[in-house]
Amino acid sequence: MKKISVGLLLLSLAFVARGAEPDNKPASPPANPTAETGKAKKATRPAKKVSTKTQAEIIAAAFPEFDHLPDIVYKKVGDQALQMEILTPKGLKNPAAPVLVYIHGGGWSGGDRFRMTRPDISGVFHHCAKAGIICASIEYRLNSPKASAFDSAIDCKDALRFLVKNAAQYHIDPTRIATIGGSAGGHLSLVTALGDPKKYPGDPELAAFDPASIRCEIAYYPATDFTDEKLAGRFLGQRATLMFGGPADQKRDIMRLLSPVVLIQKNSTPIFCFHGDKDTVLSVDNSRKLFAQGKEVGAEIQYIEVKEGTHGFGLNCSPTIEEITATAAKFVIEHLQR
């Protein structure tokens, strides 16, 4: 009982310090204008940073069935080191195991890789551990005057390139990679899975290591089409310069490269989307449109509309969080074990 109490205490510290949601509640909105709120909040004191040691303890408590490799630098941009966490199922004997890569949300301008403790993500990780699947969680450049959402997408591509390049070191099968994410992370995971890598050039040292393919992708409540003024209107005004690197009318090419509805093709990565019908942050029409477009072009795509689901699904959704994660994990495991 004592160990369980310590674990719960550490998880509580993580939620408070990192702004992640407690179990069965959606993530706390970030302090900047983001897709998770669509509005700017008044300035508040920054959250107290959790030490690396404490983060390791939090992750150990959240994922006891994994061995944890922390703070792995996958690339540097100027003086910024971008990192990832790798979780390897304990006792894994497979010298080249599949890997599921989580891309966090936060409106492209907030959040961090430690949001993998969210119940809608951690639940999938727990299922993957039993199936012998490695899980990773990555960070990327957040939206700022120095980095657009396109830069975020490039970083996500580079994180996968890093895993391919260093597959032997981390006991990864570079031909069996999947992605998962929610909100902005759901969008970026879709772009990572669907976008032609050559159109997202990143670190030259990683350029030769594009994955041969991505086996599948899970997207929770994502943005899907920045070319659609009805869906993406609030991103096309003043915020466009931050999101796309310039005014919307001058960045149509970038907006298309960030629009999964435009990117999806017949031979695209298999996709499974989940979206709440009561989502007031990123409308359910985003996933409805992606699903319709996927069906039109003949792509392999599945979609579950979560009844009474808000942004983050919430407490009273149907299917439940547990049912969603079980379904998502089944999809991932089936595709990664082929």
C-alpha cells in the first residue's frame, strides 16, 4: 500500500507541475493562444518546473511495466536540444521491436512530452507493453516568432528519422513504426504519417533515415484542414504568421502541407480517428471531413465519433476512455505485429 500511495503522490505532482489533466479529465488549457482554447489567457505565473529526477520517478510510477530511457536528445536547433523519452517493456527479448511514438498536444504552443501520462495515452501504452511494443514520447519546437507549426512538423519527422538511424541502439525495428497524438499532437501525428518526408526537410544529419513506411496512426480530436476557412478560420487571421510563418494568403503551400485532408491518399498510412461530438475547441467536423475524404480516395481509415465527448473526451463520454484506449491499442498492435 505504501508504494501505491507514493506513486499516486508523484503522479499528482506531475499533473500540477506540468499542467496535464488528472485521470478522466481533459488537459488544462495552455497559457498562450492555442488550438486548445482559441483564445489568449491573462498572464499567469509559470508552472514550477519539475526536476528530471522527479520526472523519472513520476514515469516509473505511471509505467511500472517499462524500463525508462530519459532525456534522449534527437536533434539540436540553435541552442535548443529537442528530446524524447523511450519506454521499453521490461524483459523484452526481441532485439528489434516495434515502436509507437506519441506526439503531445497543447495548441502547437504548449504542452510537453510528459503528457504521455494522460489516461487516453497511458492506457494505450499499457496495452503495448503487454504486446512487446516500445513506446516513445517526443518534444518539438513550440509555436513562437521563431518556429511555426511547420517547424513542429519537421521536428516530428526528424524524431522518427532519429529512431530509424539509431534503431539498433534502442532495439527498434525501423520498419514497424506507428504514431499517436491528441489535439495539436493528433494533427502533427497525422502530418507525420501522411506527409511526403521530402517536403519536410530537417536536420541534414538525419536526412537519409526516413522510415520506409509508417504502419498506422491514431489521432484524437485533431485539426485536419487549414485550407477550409470554416474549420480553420481563427488560425487564418493574426495568428497565421505564428502558425504558418506569414500571412495566410502568402503561405497557402505551407497550409496545404499542414492539412491532413489534403495529404491523405489511397496508399496512405492506415488511420483511426476518435473525436467527441461536443468538442468546442476543435470541431468534430475536422474528423468527419478527414474520414469522408479518406473514404473518397480509397484510403484505409476508421473513425469513432465519441458521444458526449468534449476536447479530451471528458468524464461522461461513450465509448469510455478505457474503451477508446483498448480499441486504439488493438488497432496499433494489429498493424505493428504484422
